[in-house]
Amino acid sequence: MYPLCDANLAGYPERAVRRAQQLGRYHLLDRIAFGGMAEIYRAKTFDATGQPHLVAVKRVLAHLAEDDDFIQMLVDEAKIASVLRHANIARVYEFARAHGEYFIAMEHVDGKDMRTVLERCRTKKKPIPAEHAAYIGAEVGAALHAAHSAVDSRNRPLRIIHRDVSPSNIICSYSGEVKLCDFGIAKATLSRVTTKTGVIKGKVKYMSPEQALGRKLDHRSDVFSLGSCLYEMLTRIPPFTATNEMDLLIKVRDAKYRPVSELTPGIPPELEAIADRCLTRSRANRYQTAAEAERDLRAFLRKFMPNYSRSHLGRFIRKSFAQEIERELRMLEEYVLTDEPSDDIGENLMGADDNFEPPEVPFHPKPTSVSIALPQSDFSSASNFTTMPKVEREEDIHAQSTVILEGGRKRQAPPSVPPPRTRGRTQPPPVPQPRGPTRPIYDEDLHSAPTMIIDIGRMRSRNRG
Ligand SMILES: Nc1ncnc2c1ncn2[C@@H]1O[C@H](COP(=O)(O)OP(=O)(O)O)[C@@H](O)[C@H]1O
Ligand SMILES: [Mg+2]
């Protein structure tokens, strides 16, 4: 029944209406991404004062919800990420179970992930301009250093290693912020799921040689992966590619790649040198910390483009995705929250943990039905936003008066009306709509590769056989 067109909505005669599905405290709006493990939705929730907030909800696919190890890995992801408070790390609010489903609620980064940005660059046959690559690299470096040097409440190092620093986990917001997300396979003292010997986790293409070999890792592994992302931003192609996993593992292990300047003539040599230093096979010759790589990238940027600020990146992303942004905003307009909200806010599974502090802004359930309407705007024009693109728009989304849909009719919500109770489960999820442009046929199999868990021993024996 989705999307349902409701001609009875006064003032919106031709507007498609999609009903958001409730999951715990969250009302799922459009689906941002779909992977082998989870679906990511943009979602709306309300704080104690009734203020709406946009969040991202990562909902575990049904078949994995029965896998205890996998659920434990996600609990660990949520715990690890929730202790990290850094401007370049997407905040995690909770890992919860509600209506029989598991999900992580996290900060919604309104923008595009680096994989999508790179795909667009490949379509346009243009690499990401050097200044943006340097800035994004520096911001990810800052995020990594914060994670690597994080300590618990008793000042003990958490020894967090991300292990999956890859373009799909780097999100550039429309305002030019850069956030690293998905500490899903991070391993820290906090984590209870240990990586078995011979089992490597992460996207092979962006792994460090020691990771491809299944060796014990330290934080310098992430520095190498940062180098792979930087290389791809500068050349449009990843440093290591192959047609099968075994060959890819060998290429990553050997850390041999075509020089950046060969693929992108005219690249500033200082920037190429930074990528090379991250991509050094021997850990001892690499940058020893992500902060060192960040420092060099910032120094390069200061020299190369002294007036650079994050608004430059914001403008670049908004310009590259002007049409998609319009479409996304229009889609958000179409959502109405359920008129039978459930009081079941679910159970937070991050539970009692010495190292876990609840988020400062806990979301309280206050389910109600909301209709979202947005004014027209043009994102393609250059502007100097230093926050969200057209902050007014974002506020507009949230500041809309609450309307309760009753039998398909819209009316203003009286302020004192308590949220109606529901008897069973709420509405099924909206049928996922295809979003964004059709993806180019570029190395698609490798690019869309989900996070993999590979048993090197088994692969070796398979290859011998
Ligand atoms: N917090 C978030 N805010 C906005 N988008 C997100 C967020 N987390 C993930 N995404 C989007 O979902 C995509 C897929 O994420 P994920 O399920 O972690 O898959 P992958 O294993 O490819 O990283 C990301 O590349 C990004 O586009
Ligand atoms: Mg991810």
C-alpha cells in the first residue's frame, strides 16, 4: 500500500503520502542504503520536549538477527562508537531491539558518502580536486587519531582500531563536514568479539598489508587504509584492484601501486608524498600516527589553498548532487508518521557497561503524527553555508506544525492530545524506492563489496586445490 496517494489531504491534492514505519522511538523515513548486513534509514524521533530530530537508523536484516555473534558485533560497534565524541565521528545513540528487530540509532550525516562521491567523479571523469582530497583526508585523520587515542573513564587506553576505513564509511555532509562512521568491525579492549586467527574482517581493497595477511593489527593499519582512500580521491581508482579476492589480497599484501602522478599528471608532489607515506608497506616507515598524516595534509592545504574552509567542500558536494538533494527533500515531504504510534520504545541493548555513558541528549518517545512540508530552494547556487545547506530548510522540516492524520484527513493537533495507543505492530515499512542516479558500470562488483569476513586458511587451501 506504499506509497499511497491520499487525495483527501487538504492542500496536498496530488502529493504522494508515504507512511513512516515506527521502530522503537524512531519513525523510519526513506531508505538511504541497503547492504548485505543492514538497511540504513533516515528516521525521525522526538526528544522530551517534543522537538523532532533526524537520525540514521541501521536496521539489521532479519536473517542476521538470529546470529548471536553478529548481534554481539553490532552491540560492540555501538558501544565503541558511543564512547567516541568527536566532530569527525558520527555519534551513536543506541543499539536497541524493538518490535522484534535490532537496530542502531546514530547521528544522521546529511550528505553523501565518499564511495558515492567517487562514483560521480568517475562518471564525470574528473578526480576530486586536490584541496578537497587533502581536507577530507585531514578530517578522517583527525577522527582516527581521536579513536586511536581514546581512553575509558579510568584513563585506560581503549586501543580502538577502525579496521574498515573505506570510502563508504566516510560521509561528507552538504555543509562540508566530514564524518567517519561504522566502527562495526573495530576491535578494542571493550569489544567482546575477538578476531580469530586467520580471519580478517573489512573491505579487502582498503585493507593494510598486515590486515590482508591476517596479522595482529595496530592503529597504523588505519593509516594505510586512509592512504588508500586518499589515493582513490586523487586518481579516481583504488590503489589495488583485481578480478578475484585472492589476487586482490596479494596486491594489498605487496602494497605495489601505480604512482598517483602517473594517473593524475600535475598532482602536487607534496600531496602525492603524503599518500605514499600512508601507503608504505612497512609499518615502521609509515606515518606512525594518524595525527602526523593529518598535520601534513593540513600543512599542504594551508600552502596550496590558504583560504580553504569546509564551506568549499560543502559547495562541491551540493553542486555535484544538486538534483539528488532536491529529490531527497521532496521525498521527505511525502512522509507522514503513523497515526497509531506504538508506546513500545524497545530495549537498549548497550546495557550496563562501565565504559558506556548514555548520550547527553537521550531521546524520549513522544510519538505523534507529523506532516513535513518544505519550501522550494536551489542548492546548485554557490553559497557560503557553514552549517547545513539552507539551515532554514532543515529547521523548516522540524518546525512544521504537527498534524494528526485521521481517516486520511489532516487536522491540526491540539497541543494537549496524548499520543494514541496502539494494539499491535505498526505499519510495515515503506516499499524501498530506488534512489539516486543509476550507478556507472565501473568496477561495480568490487565497489559494492560488502564488508567481508575471509578465512585466509580456507582460501589458501581452496587455491591450492
Ligand atoms: N550515520 C549515517 N548518516 C547518513 N548516512 C549513513 C550513515 N551511516 C551510513 N550511511 C549511509 O549508508 C551507507 C552504507 O552503510 P553501511 O551499511 O555501513 O555499508 P558499508 O559496509 O558499505 O559501509 C553509507 O555508505 C552511507 O551512504
Ligand atoms: Mg559502513
